[in-house]
Amino acid sequence: MLTHFDKKLLNVIQTKLPLESRPFARVAELLNVDEKTVLERLNYLKEQGYIRRFGAFFDSAYLGYVSTLAAAKVRTEKVADVAKAINAYPGVTHNYEREGEYNLWFTLLTPNQAEQDRILESIRILEGVEGLLSLPAIEKYKVSVEFNL
Amino acid sequence: MLDCLDKKIIAVLQGDFPLVAEPYAVLAARIGISEQELLDRLNKYRQSGQLRKMGAVLKHREVGYAANALCAWIVPESRLPEAGRLMSGFRAVTHCYARIPQANWPYNFYTMLHAHTREECRALAAELAQTAGLDRYILLFSTREWKKTSMSYFPEYVQGE
């Protein structure tokens, strides 16, 4: 169970870790505790699986990567096999089974368009795949995965 | 343009972030530069928009947000910027994009919704629809997570480590 302090700490730590030599001391100041308490608790929360990833999050487009959201229509009995084949590509960062006609939705990041085309083509011909959509973004309005605890 | 050192920094920062008093000093040592040089570069990336965030991403199921739905909308092209602005204002909307539709798939606008329950997701979508004056949408609830990971950018720059 998350304590009241854990929730406050997670709320702060989701938004902005300062880019300075002792960032956790600054976080501790905000929460009126000492640096050691913040670090101990963060290590605990990470070990317990509350934190998916800690660190730097880069914008793929600004780094020159090409991205798309793709959706595959997969025969039910083949979903597990197709999902595993899709997951094998390192540029696939999210892959979710969803309700609806198109039942596997994944994101694909590649260094260039040719690589994206090649990977999508190889997925399109997998056994059990009956349709594949690629929905590249034309405008990004928001990416901010933060939860208020 | 990113130089070789930029790519190495970005690649190393995809790895484990040390939860210690002086994390940037540890990372700088891994890269082979000074702490100050690393902080200067990170500040530069933040200003240019390349560094979107420094901090934690939580496992949403573990912290109580068990339901997530991709909500796909049909929005008239002229109203895309307005819909983007209005829906981005909702905290429960974590991702909001306009996308190119396809012949057999007319949805051109996507919002990712996170809530505690499916009912909350449905209520939220209805509220978004009312706020933006849009009524053509579908909710695609997730039933299984097959993969969720972070991208490893420029992996060739950390080979051998």
C-alpha cells in the first residue's frame, strides 16, 4: 500500500527532476524531509514495481525518429503468436490487445521511413493477420503520462 | 544536429538511472565526460524539446488506474486544432494526436484515457464529446498488455557496455 508520503513523493517525482548535481536533495526540500529519506523510499517504490521507469524521456521526432500507431486485425487463435512476432522488433514500444475489429494496437519507432515500411510489410504477411492500419500522426497535442495520486 | 557525444549521452540515459545522491555524476562517468558537461547538454536538450521529461513514469495499474481506453474520434479537419486544445486540457487525457485516417478507417483523432474503471472511461469520453461538440467516437478498451517498454535510441552507441 502507498503511504500518504509515497503519494506526495510520486506526484512530485513524475513531473520534474531538477537538472542539477543533487536533484533528490531539492525534491526532499519540497517535501520537508531529508535527501536520504527520498532516496530510500524511491528505491523501495521502484523495487515494489510502482515505478515503471525512472530517468530521461526523449521526444522521438526531435531525435529524428519516424513513428506510427499501427493496428492489426488478427484471427483470435493467432493473437498470441502475432503479438510475440510484433514484440520482437525493438522499435515496437507498446503493444496492446484491444476490443474491436482491429484487436492489436502497437506503436513503432524507426530511424527512417524505409525501415518502418519494411517492418509493417513483414507484419502484414504474418499468418492470422487479416488487415493492418498505419496511422502516422500529423499533429501531437499532448504527451504527458502523469497521475495524480 | 546531434553529434556522436549527444547520441552516446541519449543512449546511456535510456539505461538504468541511479537513484543515488549524485546521479548525474554517476551517469557522466559511464559516458566518460564531466558532470557539468552532462548537465549542460541535458539542459540544451530540454530547451530544444528533445528531452521531454526527467523523472518517473508510474505503472498505472499498480497505482490504481486500472482501466485504459484508446478513444478514436472523427473530427472535421478544420476543427482539429480546437479539439486538440480542448481535450489536452483534461488531466486524464495522457496522449492526444491527430492522425491520417485510412479508406476503411475514418478516425483521425486519438486520445488515450486513463481512469480507475471502465465506467469512468466512458463518462470521461462523454464529457470530452460534450466539451468539444463531437459525437462520432469509439472507445477501444485494452484487454491485455503484450508489451510496454521504453525506446532504446541509438543502441549502437552503448555496445559493449
